[in-house]
Amino acid sequence: MPQRLRFEDAVTEPAHAMSSVGASAPRIDAFDKVTGAADYSADRVPADALFAHVVFSNEPHARMIAMDTSVAETAPGVVAVLTAKDVPVNEYGLTMFDQPVMVGLGDTGRTAVDCGVSRWEADKVAVVIAESPKEAAAAAELIEISWRRRPIIEHIDHAVGDDVLVHPESGSNTYYELKIRKGDMAAGWSTADVVIEGTYELPHQEHAYLQVEAATAWIDDAGRVTVETGGQWAWEDQQQVAHALDIDPNEVRIIYAAIGGAFGGKEDMTLQIVMALAAKKLDEMGIARPVHCRWSREESIVGHHKRHRATIHAKLGATSEGKITAVEAEVLLDAGAYNYTSNKVLGNAHLSVAGAYEVPNAHIDSKAIYTTTVPGGAFRGFGGPQGAFVAETQMNKLADALGMDPVELRRRNVLSDGSVGITQAVMPDGVTLEAVIDQCATEADMVGDLAPALAYTPVASLPPSPQALVRGRGFASGYKNVGFSFGFPERCEAEVRLYGGPDDDEPRTAEIFHGGAEVGQGAHQAFRQMTSEATGVPIGSVTGTFSDTATTGDSGSVSASRMTFMAGNSILGAAEEADKAWRDGARPAIGTFRYTPPPTETLDPDTGEGQPNFSYGYMAQAVDVTVDTGTGHIRVDRVTSTHDVGRAINPRLVKGQIEGAVVQAHGYVLSENLQLVDGRIRNPRLSSYLIPGIGDIPEHVESVILELADPHGPWGARGMAEMPYITYAPAVIAAVHDATGVWFDEFPLTPSRVLAGLRAVAD
């Protein structure tokens, strides 16, 4: 029987008395974050700082005709105004250089990108540096720009015909494609007794992290252009800044202060390059002062990427016994104005749209498409939630059509060790989804009856209407890759130092140097615990230096549920090297190690064959809901969220990840409704973009944690931070159908959308 950890029994002893891996040790940053003492990027403003204001184009699609900054340059308090002509190499992008650092005129640096066109309302056109934020913002208003507007391509439906190209150099708005061709589709359809077909619309989602984008930049004592900010991969930030400034990466230093959430939203550039440019310009002017910038919430919502919109058409065939015979899908991903990580997100959607099942015949076409709207980029699960929503809703519709228990349907098709996936590669060892499904079904009592709805009113001014309340239960399961995919050169570096006297048999203290970012998930606490376990030094005697390119190595990104897996293996290797140095008499004993996991492969462009990933995490969720058919409001009564984490390095932090992901997914499926009109975001404030409040979240979340070791994971650990998010939306949709008899193929399920769906069926 898989182990289930009950958090009410968690250890509560002081950290120094605990064991390391497996203990719910308090986070090292908890006190400062709870009391407000933690220093975030926005808090770390030097006393002699200048202030920068980033000017957006406010043009979703237009060519710059003229720009006059002369009045702004002479405005009170202004020190400098930077434009595209100040950027040595005016291009950037995490996976391809398709975006200008700033839109401008004339000589805009060495780049293949047409830098004279704004393709997004938040394209940058200038940076004003002044003595105060107020003076910088006032001067920004004095910049005069003339534009020749071009047609708005607001949705992928408008983009696929290529009548207007967002990036003419790409030759098509459909700029990146993937295929799966497995088996014999004709045979698959001919043996299907039931065929389920549908078109699904997936919405944008705003990251809404607590800490908006902020940065301070200066030239450090070693002459390096230094940017202190919040991000997810300091090494990659360094590379992109160096590329745009046309300097050696060693001349750039990136430091992360405390980071108030990221979720993929801080994987791409926002302030890093322009702030580095500002520091360099000030230095060239002989001004030895740091420069600071902090975005408002509105600037943040307008100015960074979102979870991708997508349109997915899917078709599923199965026998009357519930065995899948064929899957067909077309995934159209709205990349927005620039690629960001759309090619990577598309890859995950491509792999997950068939579900975590044995699929003998598959035909899948996936496409990333440019539009002149907010770019899509990484967001918790990056592509997995979109693909899994379709796969799991198709499965739940199939169970309904067959009159079969949805859990039993999954058992009959689930992947296992030795299964061949849709890319015609054998699944990496350690496939545990069947155990996860069974445990979730047991914990949720899927065979039991739901109790009658408890009286409640979703609107305070209305009395309860018990006759309008109906209850339902939904189920979904799935998988998600751990680590980077498709042949990316995955790696992670660590350094461990052991300290003690020459006569000590064992080290007294240890220090871990690691580049991995702490974005709220507890990574740095986990690093310390793993270092303690690997070295034998008590956790209270382990310190850490993190996320500074001057002192820590390349950790890779804090994304793809990879950091615990990758950091743990790098720490194990570094600890082993440090131990060898200790035995040889070195004091301090220093060990460095670069962990490289099993290789992955790019997919064949015609067939999709290849081994895309080296490890997966597995999850299943059951959701109970109450629907008020009179108002359209939905209350989530209970969530049973079940996960194989391989080994829980810190069980309390695992529970926090589960509950946080559930709440974030709750907003995605029920309330968060980003509005774009003519290429512009119309609700860039939290007063009109509704993330869940304390009164909106599920009534109860049961976190069920299984520890079934991954063969390659450190102490058997798998990644899990994205997994509780991925299956939540389809489980909620299935529960609403169970309650009302209505399937919803798009969301968020706002009350008006729910009422419209109920009325459509009634009519």
C-alpha cells in the first residue's frame, strides 16, 4: 500500500533537532516573510538611487513614423532618455530572438528583427531616468510619437489565413508546428464503437503574483553591469542581458532578492535588459548612481506574458468495453505577438492532449500562431493544463456515453511501466499512475453517494434557495514531465563546502552554493535539507548562498517541476566531491558538481517519434461541487488531490504546493476572465480581474501524498509543483456536468456562462 502522509501528524520540533530529508522543517525565510521583514526587489532601493520609467508603445500593431524625446530630455529632474538607438543588439527572446528590446527608428542595433514595428501594446519604446519616480513618469508623458497603424490580428482565427503577417520574416503567422503519427488511424476508427468529438476554447490567465516586477541596476566593484531583481533563471537572464548589450556574459551580474511568486511569469525578460542598459548608460555618462524601477500592478498585468489561449479540436474513439482505439487532435496555440516560450508550451500541450493512456493510433497536429495580442508564455504546467483539460474532458464524456465509472475507464487504459507512448518511445521507468488513481478514488470515496447540498447563498442579499442547489462529483488524472524536454541540454550545478578543524573527523558546518531561485515554493529550504542529508551535517548548521551569478553556477530554470529533482542530484554529487576533499584533509573541503540527467530527444518532424522526457510526475483529483442553478454560482466543496512525489523532501512544503496549485487552478476555471479588445487588455487591475479570495476557494482540500520512488530522483524524489494544477479544471467541469447534465467546453465558469449553458440545454 502506498504511504500516505497525514499532515496533522507532522513533526513540529525545532529545525536543529530534526532529521533532514522527509522532515517538515520550518522554512528558513518564513519568519521574515510573515513579519514583512523580507527584502523584495521593490524594497531594496538605495538611498542615492535614480528612478526609471519604462514607456510602453500602447500600440498593438503599428509602425513608428517619428519620435521626439527632446522635451522629455529637458524636463525637471530628467537625467537621460534611452531609446532603441542606445541598444547595441536590439533583440531578445528566451528560445528565439524575435522581439526588439525597444521599438524605434533608424539604426536600432544589429538584429534580424524589424524593430520599427510595435506588435503588442506593451512593447517598450523608451526608458526615462530621473531623480524621482514622479519626475520620470511626468517626462514620459512628454515623448511624442507618430504611428502608422496596421491591422489588428486579435485571435488565431484571424491569423491562420496569413492575410496580415505579424512577423513577415517568418513567412507565416503559423511559425512552429509539431506532429504525431502513430499506428493506423483508419483501423482505429473502424474498431471504435463510440466516438467523442469536441472543440474546446482555453482562456488566458494572468499570473497575479504578489510581487510586481521591480529591479535595481548599477555597476559593481568588479565593473560588472549588475541587476538585482526577481526571476527564475539568473544564468539565462545574464545571457540575454549580455547579448543585448553586446558584452561578455562575465561582465553581467544577476542577483535575485526575495521573490514574491513567479509561476513562469518571471522566466522571460521584463526589466532585466532595459535596467542593465540604464546602468551602463549612466556609467558612460560618468554618473555613479544606481537606478531603480518598480512597475505598478496595471503595468505588470499589461506588461508581461500570460497563460496561452488555445483552440483545440479533439476526437476520441473507443470500444464498448472502454478501450481507446484512436485519438485525433488539432492544437492551435495563440502565441501572441512574440514567441517567448510558446514552442516549449506547445510541446507540452502536444504530448498531453492524448492523456496518460495507452493510445494505439494517434494523429495530432499542433501549431503556435502569432497574433497582435499579449504574448503567451510559461505558466504553471505550461501547456499541460490546456492539453489535459481536453484529454480528461474527452475521457469523462466517453465514460458518460458508455455508462461507465470514470475511474474504471481510466484503469482500463492507463499507462504503466513498459507502455509505449504516443511518441512511440517506452515510458521512463517508474510509471505509478494506476496507484495514484486507485488511492485518489479510495480517499474520495468515489463509489459513495454525495450528501445533499447544504443550504447556502452565493449572494449575501439573497436568501438561500435549497431547491436550486444540485451537487456533483468529477474525476481527472494525468501526468506531467519533470525537467526540460525535446533534447534540451539539461543540467544543474551545485557547490558544497564543508567546514571544521584539522582534527575533526567530521565537518561541523556546511554551506550550499546554488543558483536555483526561491520563488515561494520553499526551494532554498529543500536545498538545505538535502545538503544536510547528503553531508550528515545537522540542518541547523547548514547555510546557503543562492541566486547570484557571481557566486553560484547554472542551475537551470525554476520551472518544469524540475528544481527539486535536478538540485537534489547536483547536491548529492557536490557533497560526494566535498567528502572526498575532506578525507584528503582539505579545510574547507569544497566539492562542485554538474548533474546531467538521462538525455531526451527532439521529435521527428513527420512522425513525432522520439523520447521527449526522462521523468514524469503523476496525479489524480476528485472534486465535489454544489451548483446554484438559480444564480449560476459554483461552490467547490471538497478536493481530493493525490500525487506521487517519489519522496517528500519536506511534507509541509509539498502540502503547500498542492493547496496553492488548487487555488490557482480554481481561479483559472471559475473566475479569472482576462478581457482583450482590439489587442488591448481592458481589465488590468485586480478589482476587475478576479483572482479567488478567501471566501471563494474550495471548502476543503485533502492532500494525499504517495512516495513511490523515481529511479533517477534524489532519494527517489519527483517534481510535483505543477501537477496539482493540471487536472483541476477537467475535474471541476466533470463535477458540474454530474450536477447539471451540461458539458462546458470553455471556461471560466462565471455565473453568466453557467446560466447560459443551463438555459441552452433547457431550450
